[in-house]
Amino acid sequence: MYGRPVADQIEQCVRAELEELLKNHNVIPRLDVVLVGKSAASLRYVGKKMESCRHMGMHAELHNLDDDISALALRDYVRRLGGDPAVHGILVQLPLPRHIEEPPAGLNKFDVFDAIPGEKDVDGISRATVPELYRAQSENMLHLPATALAVRRMMAFYGIETEGKVAVIVGRNDITAKPIHHMLGGRMCNATAVWCHRYTRRADHDVFLRSADIIISSVGSERYRITADLVKPGAAVIDVATRVGTDGKLHGDVDFEGVKDIASFITPVPKGVGPVTVAALMENVVRAAQFAAGLRSRGYDFRPPQAVAKAG
């Protein structure tokens, strides 16, 4: 399952909406990215997101803050951005420094997330956006997290059935595995969702994977690998993870060469979920600008384009 055709489909819709925003409302969407520290990997990911925004004719601003900033100061900084009417979308790049991610007490990353107004929360991680995902109310969502949105659009594009299937999600990231788990297990997809993470016993992990009709992995560690012996013949395997190896190349969680002849569908790394996630973020930035201009109501439509056209 290559991501480029799916990304192209999303970008085609986004470009049409951008043209309408500029021509009829004189609005150019703007994304503000908050990056704490100077992690090479984070700088790379942020750079791609901002480059994509600018390539499509949108504005993108980077706020690179010192890694010793306190959770309180970061929360207040994000809150000020949220109050700026010129800012349409806000993204706080993860991971954050440990003293904000996992402090012994006081404010933490969730307080930072909750400082983002729901309409501007293009990563779908704030208190204002999460409930609709938890409740599986796709018709009432402000923003579905970009990676979950990318996975959903890929499954729709390639015709992967989810209802009644067993889906195993590996990882516990706030903007990847968590929302994907709720999306698949809820009324949006109606799968039986099993969630594996670092505290899952290895023996249980292996049993769960071997029973899965759909595997979605987002660990991103060189110590973790999904090999052919863990995949049921005919399973759909979606590799969300990306890490830079010692060879300087991007790698995922899945042994692609070993699994590709067993799986019915499989995403490569790179050229798989990555470009779709970036396109999905662009979709959310445009949604944010439309919310700000009073031009959009809540909700997503995951029907195939031909079905939408027929219904219209």
C-alpha cells in the first residue's frame, strides 16, 4: 500500500478548498508549530510539515523554544498562540522533554495540550477534541489526529474491511497508537481492537499478533521488530513507525521483505503512511482555517469519493 496515491487524493481536495478560501474569503491557512529543544529527528519532521504547508500555499511558523522551559511557561506560550486570531492551527511537536512529559508532580504535557483551542488543535490531542474520538462520533469531530486520519483514509482507499476483524495496535503514543486504537475499536470501524505496549507480556504479544487480521505498529525502536512468524497469512500490516537507522535510512517496525509475501496488504517505510500523514495534517490545517472563518461544521466523511459524489 503506497501512500502517494492516497496523499494525492487528499491534496487534490485540499487544493480546491485552499483556492476557495483565498478567492472567496481572502483567507490563507496558517499553521504554528511549537518545538521544544533541537532534536535532529523532531527538526526533520517539523521541517517536512512546514515545507508541505508552504508548498501548498499556506503559511507556517516555527516556535523553537529552549528545552529547559517549564511546563507552566510552555502552557502559557501555547495559550497565547491560541488566542491569536491570525493563527489557525497549532501543533506541539512530540516528544516533549522528560520534565514535561513525565514530571513527578505539577503541570504536564496534557495541560499543554489542553491550552490549544479545539478548532485549532490540528493534532487532535486536547480536551476539546478527544471526547468525540472516544465516543466514536465522527460526525461531530473537530480534528482527528493526523496519523489516525491517514490510516483511516488508507484503509478506505485500499478497501480494507474492519468490521468484525481483529486489529492489534502496537505502541502507546498520544497521537498515533492511542487514537488509532479508539478509532478501530469504536463505532467508526467496529473492529475488535487489542492494544499492545511495553507492559504487554511478550508471550501475550506474540499470540495477539498471530491472531490479527490487521496489525498497526508505531513503536519506532531498533529493539522492536515484527517478523514473518508473527503475522497471520492474509493479514493487513500498516507500519506507522519511522526511525533513522545507523545506515542513515528510514526504518519501520516491520521486516518488510519477510512479511510482504504473507500479508494481503502492507505499507513500506518510507513511502507508506508518512506522506499520507503529512497530507492529513494539511487537511486538518485547512479545516482549522475554515472553522475560524465560520465556513465549516464538525465531522468527517470517510466514504469513497465516488460515493460522496453520488450522494451529492
